[in-house]
Amino acid sequence: MIAGRFITLEGGEGAGKSTQLRALAAALRARGQDVVETREPGGSEGAEAIRALLLTGGADRWSARAEALLFAAARADHIEKTIRPALARGAWVLSDRFLDSSRAYQGQGALTDADILTLHRIGSDGFLPDRTLLLTLPEGEATGRAKARDGDAEDRIGGRASDFHRAVADAFSRFALEEGARVHAIDASGPAEIVTLRLLDAIEDLLP
């Protein structure tokens, strides 16, 4: 059996990850691939329960350390119950966010990038995607898209201050520079269908 592939879509608020994940999944299915669409936090029964804890309540509901531990626990369940079984049967798994979001978001403050990676090693045996597609947009355009999408209904992480989200974007950019074999930065500006073609081009070498 041909092994499956694990692809993650990353980026800040308003980058278009969810829209592009659906479009990429449709394009892969049109090429005959079995595709599983999933998300983080979430993607399995246990992880979805943790998602509700993470994204609701006040901004100070969890300390930085508690938040990072919850994300790591959700990811461990997601990998065990959803991702690995799908890959084992030869499916492509597309996830809206994964480890790099924890590194970018939870790595702003009490925890270092090394701390987040240690939690991932303990919880998920260091499991990484075959390719990470980082959707990039100028800050103003991304903010406008996020506002149009969410209105005033931001979750407790998405609703943080602009300087926090700027630091997150800087972290994502650093990952693409330092881990370019895995993390590919993709220009998310322009018509959605053009962005999808850019994503397909970035994984062409992984297709059978």
C-alpha cells in the first residue's frame, strides 16, 4: 500500500487556511486521493473536548504553561486517533493548524520554542508533517479578512492584541527560514483559486 501524506496549513488569523484546506482537499480528491480534512485544536473526540476548553472563556482562563499542556494533550489524541490511522490506510491528511501554531502562539511568553518541542516529543513522539504550507499575507489584509469573517465573535486566542499577532507572524516566518525543507511559505494574496494552485505546486513532488 502507498503510504499516506500529512500536510498542514499554517498562518495567522485571516490567512485563509480553512478555505484553502477545503479547496486543496477537493483538488487532491479530483486526482484520485483519499483525503481526510481535520483541524487543531480538535480532530478527534478527545481533542475536540479540549478545544472547547481552550477557545472559550476569558483571556486569562489558562496560564501559558497550562495552555501549552492542553494543546499538547489535544495533539497527542488527534495523532493517535485520527492522523496515524488515516496515514496507515494510505490517505492524505490535511490539517488546519498543527505543531507550528503551538510554537508560534504558545511560544510567546513563558515558554520557549524548545519547551514546546519538548512537550511535542513527550506527547507525540516528535511526529511531524511531510510538508507545512505557511499562508502569508500583509498584516492589514489579514486583519481585514479576520474581521470580515468573525465580526465581534473572536475566540480567546484570536482576540489578543495586534502586537501578539505580529510576534506570531514573525515566528512563522522564522520557521520557514530555518526549516525550509518542510515549511514552505505561500503567498495567500489574490484570488482563492490562484492560491490553491500555489499550494498544489508546493506539494507536487509528494504526489504519486
